Amino acid sequence: MRQEYCHMTQKWLPLVVSINTKPSLKEWFYDGSAVVDGLGNIGSEEFGWDSVRRSTRPGTDKCDDFLAEVMEADFIRSCESQGLQAVKVKRLGNHVPKGFKYAGKN
């Protein structure tokens, strides 16, 4: 989980960021869940490398705890429904698949 400051609402909002792969192409990209409007609606997002590295910070200490918990639980349920297992990690960069190239947006 990461957090990003929203200038529109003047609040810190939680993000669930994951590494997704395209095994047949040996590519990877960031995606996950984010608040997609000022009303608190959550949606799937693809995150660019720059936004993950420069516009967000680790953790959710400045965010609404309930919203962060809901987003994390929703993401885990979504992974399970696809037959995937979500794993919480401290540093995403340590889990980039070796031999895969970055194919996301910047």
C-alpha cells in the first residue's frame, strides 16, 4: 500500500499498487486500485513508473484507515477471484520479475 496527496480534496489517499506481468511478452507494469474521483469511488488503475516513484510514498499513515482497509480487502478478494495470491511487500522494486522489461506508462 502507498499513499498519494490529492490537491483537489487536500487529503492523502491510499493506493494499492501491484506488479502485473505479461509472461508471453516477458513484460511487467504497475497496476492496482485508487480513488478515482472526489467522492471516494475506487477503481482499477495502471500506474506509471514516475507516479509510483515520485508522486507517492510508502504506507498509509496519513490516510483514512477505513478507506485503506477497504481498498486492501477489495484488492485481495479480486486477486483470489482470479486464482492469484496477493502478497504484501515492503519494497515493490525488489519483486520485479528478473528478465522482464518494463512495459508500463511513464
